[in-house]
Amino acid sequence: MADEEDIILSELSDDELVLQMHDDLYDGLKEEIEEGTNILLGRGWVPYKVLTEALVEGMRVVGEDFRDGILFVPEVLLSANAMKSGMFILRPLLAATGAPKQGTMVIGTVKGDIHDIGKNLVGMMMEGAGFEVIDLGINNPVEDYLAAIEEHKPEILGMSALLTTTMPYMKVVIDTLKEKGIRDDLIVLVGGAPLNEEFGSAIGADAYCRDAAVTVETAKDLMNRKHNQLATA
Ligand code: B1M
């Protein structure tokens, strides 16, 4: 059996390469992930397929072993960095679809939470669908969302939370929007692994979005409905 250093990524078949990339993501090997991403693109894979099959699926395995105490924070950080280096290559390709401008979305991970891979993915896919995306980054208190809404006048506000301890903060943001009388000016979309539809409606969001593709579909659908309502008002 070949040693890890003997493996030449470009000589692997597509299926072998994807499995190898899952291993490399697990091991936090940034350069190998960049190389694998470029090889798949060079073989004609569309960026979304590289993203979902090679990167997101690899990260799912990392998540399971993190949950089970097999991987720890420093290792998962390396995996996250490797994932981001692949996403960095894909981002301009996903954004360059020439889709007509759909609207603006402000998105950020809520206060107390530093997970940003999922949020970044949502931002990339929304850009690819023609939305302008204002990304507030991680650990956002309500004031950050308010300032960005004031400055950018988005149609959509997106919030991400990956921890059961930070997801309730989404309600703080929505309640503040209500207090300020601006809740109904916005489509509020929420997402993140521990959320579900029930939670989304309980906190008063317009929709819970399971993943980045669902976010794009939901955003387009709700934007259309809003335009139709305005047209018939
Ligand atoms: Co953290 N972490 N983490 N972590 N981490 C989880 C979330 C956890 C489930 C792992 C586990 O135990 N199985 C667990 C949470 C448990 C819980 O709350 N019940 C956990 C924990 C406990 C922690 C720490 C507390 C660990 C510690 O310090 N002891 C700590 C918290 C730090 C903090 O935020 N204050 C911590 C730290 C970290 C790292 C820094 C090491 C790293 C983050 C690096 C980074 O993001 N830059 C990390 C990672 C990577 C994970 C896991 C392994 C992977 C998350 C990820 O990137 N997934 C995660 C395990 C898991 O989720 N299964 C875990 C890939 C990504 C593509 O999926 O983010 O779900 P996801 O995004 C999806 C959808 O959810 C949705 O679309 C995305 C794309 O399809 N979506 C949205 C997400 N946001 C959206 C917003 C939208 C719409 C859709 O807006 C409209």
C-alpha cells in the first residue's frame, strides 16, 4: 500500500480523488485540498459539484468525529482552514454565473458564535444567484445587524448559528427589529445545523433554510412573493 506522500492526486480517478480529499480535509491538508479542487475543476466538474461532493461531504465526516470526541478543536480548525482554501478557489466561479441582480442580503453569524463556513457558503451561493451579499462575519451583536441594515438597505437579513447556546440570540435580533418598527421591511432567513423549521417560526423568522441551495430558492421565492404583493397593493 502506498504511503501518504506517494499519492499523486492527479493520477487518481475522480471517485478516488474525492475520497482522498475527504481524508485530506480530515487531516487539515490545505495545499492538497487546493490541488484536488483545481484537478476536479480541470476535469470539467462544475464548482457546485466540487463544493458539495468533495468539500461539504468531507466536512460532514469531520463534524461526526468532532461530536464523538475523536477530533478536537485544533484539528477541526485545520480542517476548517483547508475547507476555506478550497472555497476560496470556488467562490469567484460560483459568483460568475451572470445571473441578473436579485436584491441585497446582509448576513452574519450571531453573537457568541464563531462558526462561519456554512454562512460563507450561503453567501457564495447567494452571490452566484445574483444577490449582492454584505457579509458581517462572526460574533455579531444586534447593533451590527442594525447598522448594516441602515447602511445597505437590504431586502433580506440572514443569520447563522451553529451552537444551541447562540441560536436564541436570533430572537433578540428579530425582537429588536420589531421594536424599531422595521421587521416587516425585511425578509428574515435563519440557518445553521442545530436549527429547524419549528425554531424558525417560533422566533418569528420568515423561513428556516436547511442549506445554501435551499436559502437561494427560499430567498428568490419570498422576493417574488413580496414583489407580487407590492404590485397588487
Ligand atoms: Co464547532 N461545534 N465548536 N467548531 N463545529 C459544532 C457546531 C458541533 C455541532 C460539533 C459537535 O459537537 N458535534 C458543536 C455544537 C454542539 C451544540 O451546540 N449542540 C460545536 C462546539 C461544541 C464547538 C465549541 C463550543 C467547541 C469548544 O470550544 N469546546 C466551539 C465554539 C466556538 C464558538 O463559536 N464560540 C467550537 C469551535 C469550532 C471551530 C473553531 C474549531 C470550528 C469552526 C471554524 C469555522 O467555522 N471557521 C468548528 C467546526 C468546524 C464545527 C463543525 C465540525 C463543522 C461546522 C461546519 O463548518 N460545517 C460542527 C459540527 C457540525 O455542524 N456537524 C461544529 C460545514 C458547513 C458547510 O455546514 O455550518 O451546518 P453548516 O452550514 C450549512 C447549513 O447549516 C446552512 O447552510 C450551510 C451550507 O449548506 N446554514 C445556513 C448555516 N448557516 C446558515 C445561515 C443561513 C442559511 C443557511 O442564513 C440564511
